[in-house]
Amino acid sequence: MYCSCWGEGQSCSLKEIADLLNEEEKAQLRDSDGGLQTFLKNQHQIFKVVKGTVSIRNWAEEGKRRVEGKLRTSDCWFHKYFSGGCPLSAEDCSYKH
């Protein structure tokens, strides 16, 4: 399963992503999260959804949001799973590396 329009700095429509899912996967999303768009919006650390368009969030462009002294308890999804790693240094990222 691969979206050909997907890449750094690029975006895909919700329809293109939905077309990659089979009916069972769509039903699971509807039952557990309310649908694909809701699922992607709930994963806001990773995805950015605007007007039916989905992109991978680039934290380096969106600026630092880290609050000094705040404990990092959640793992950084980018550092843990994304092939390119986290675009921020461990010091600048709001999540645990």
C-alpha cells in the first residue's frame, strides 16, 4: 500500500488515502475512530489535515513548542518509526527520543 503523491513537503487528498484502504479497514476506522479523517486528526503529532488534504507534519518548519522544564513522557513518533527520523534534535523536540 503506497500513495505515489506522498513525500517530504507533499500532500495527498483524503480520497487518495481512503482508496488505498479495503472495506474492512474502512469499517474498522469508522467503528473505532469515526473515520479516516478523525483518525488522522487524532494523530496530530504525525499528520496535518487541512481542507481534505493530508501531509506529514514537519516540526522543523512549524517551530519549537517545547516548554522548558516539562517532562517528556511520550515517545517521539518520528524518532521511533519514521524512516527519516525526527527533524528536531532531542533537545528541541517536545517528545522523548
